[in-house]
Amino acid sequence: MSTQVQAGVEPGVFRSLFRAHPAGVTVVCADPGTGPAGFTATSLTSVSLDPPLVSFAIANTSSAWPAVRESASLTVNFLAADQHAVATRFATSGIDRFQGTAWSRLETGEPVLADAPAHLRAVVTDRIEAGDHHIVLALVVDAAAGGDHDPLVYHAGGYCAAAPLD
């Protein structure tokens, strides 16, 4: 009797399930010393409060993967509902994603988006190979919350705003 488990969900069905599941939109930025790199991530997850850990997934084929793989620390920039152009820019391959984008460096050197209403700085603790992606686990060492903002959400293949229920 075989104990090997085969994937039983067709890729189209799997994709459809998660297209219907809304996710917050962030931009992860890193610089291992070769220049800034960043990508749009909808996979950010709070893992632990004590210690404060987050995780996100990045495709092995992402142009930002080499920078994330080599960086000891990075930033996660939380986007507001009106920042869908920023999300689109950092999701576009084959361009300089930082050109024309307002950004700076933290005192510790990590790139951070100037217009993001909130960001966190995290030290990478682990990179776990997971299929065609890597899961990055990181310890949050600093955070800046710029007040209330309507978050940018990714749902059904597009960007939208979250609406409170009455």
C-alpha cells in the first residue's frame, strides 16, 4: 500500500478557490547590497505575537527572489486602497520597479516606500522551499504605523478596497 499522496485538485480549481479569497496587499523590499528589489505580496501572514513573526511567499522565478534570498533583513510596506498603481508596478516584471517610485532607506539600510501608510522591518530567520515558491519567515524588529487607512485588497483577480459591514 502506497503512502504517497497525489495532488487531487486541478490547477484551475485551486486558482479559483484563492481568487475568491481576499488578501491584503503589501510590497516587500530588500537590498543585499546590490540595489533595491521589491515585489507585491498578498501572502503576508502574522505567525506569532511572542516573538513577533511574519511570513510571506515568493515565487522561485520572481526577479526579487535573489535579493530576498541574500538579504538578512527587509521591509514590508502596507498599501492603502488608493495605491493600486504601486501594487501593479511592483507586480510587473521586466521593469525597474523603484524608478518613479518615492522611496528612501531606513537608518539600517533597508528600502522603504515613502507613501506607504505603514511598514515593518524584519530580520529573516528562515527560508523554506515550498513547491514553486519559498516561504520566508521573519522576526519583526521595528514597525511604523501611520494611522488609520483603508487597506488595499486583492480579490477576484483585481485590486479593491475593503468595505466595513454595517
